[in-house]
Amino acid sequence: MKVVVVDSLADVAKKSLEYVKGPNIAVSGGTTFAALFRYWLSDVKQRVESGEPLNFFVVDERKVPFDDPQCNWKVCYEELLLPAGLETQKNHYVTTAQEYANLLANEFHGPVLFDSIFLGMGEDGHTASLFPGGDYLADRESLVLDVVGPKTPPQRVTLGFKPLRESKTLIAIALGASKTPVIKRILEGDRTLPISMALADHPNAVLLLDRAAAGELEQ
């Protein structure tokens, strides 16, 4: 696993663009990625206008209507896809594992191998909507899962470990000092955390941190 530490959100955004490699890219939600999308927009728009195929998907989604502020795909659509000229990918909005499986079958026409997957992580070590203690953590074969998580709203759909671990590049991003304890556990080899399970033994995994999240790594 490659660990990259930079100074700020702007630097994280700039560095992360190096890993926005298509055509098939899955992105997470939350405030960090909303900010990253705004930084990515100019570059992605130029690439779309040049004819480069870029096909975006959600890593996980809360089971809420598209117009709900908590909808991950609404944020991606409004901050990145629509202004970049990828408005037709609004139809990549899904709320169930069956819907997502159907979408992947229609889009990939074969094995589901993402070129890049971008993950966030929680202070509890969750990633995507794969939370500590879930029975689904033993599942290494499902592409997508319907899960009930401990965070509101609990009903969610998420990519499983299979597509995460089989992706060509897996990028995990963490910002802020609140993530330092989980970063420490990852680097110490704690494989009880969902984020560690995703990153472990991946041939091209990247852990991208700001200095606050890196903590003692930078001391």
C-alpha cells in the first residue's frame, strides 16, 4: 500500500486527480468528496470535452429519494456530472442491490472491474457502507449488498469487497486529526476494520492523507 501525505484539502484534490482514471470510476459520498468534486470539475470537464470516456458510479448510497440532501448521487451529479457534461449519468442513481446489479450488468457487459475506486473512511473504520460488526464482512463474492448500518439513514446499498479488492486502483482518502487513530490501526496491520479489509493485499492501493490525518507519521 502506498501512503501519500500532503498539506491540505487542495493538495489532496490535486493529488487525487492523478488517480481519476477511467473509463469506469466509483466515488464515495460525504462532505470530503463533495469538496473534491468541485476541485475535479475543471479537469474532468476538459477530458469529457476531448472525448475521453468517463463513466462514474457510486460506492454506496443511502436509500433516500434522489432529491434528498443525504443522497450521495445527487451531490455527485450537481457538483461534478452535470457541469462536466455527464448529465446522462444521473440514471446511475440506485437504491437497492438489485438495481445496482442491473446497472453494472448493463454498463460493463462482462466482469465488473473498476479502473479506480475512491473510498472514504469513518472514525470507526467503516468504508463504503461496510460497518464494523456486520455479518456481510465475511462476504467476498457479492458485487453489491443491501445493508442496514448504525448511521442515519440506516438502509443503504453498497459495493461489496469483491469489486473493491478487484479494482485496478483503490484509493482511500482521509482528512483531519479525527482519522489519525484509524490510520494508525491500518498501518499497524489491524485487519478487523472494514477499511483495512478493503485495502489489505490490494496490488495497487493508495492511502491519501492530509497532514492532520497522518498525525505522528509526519513527526
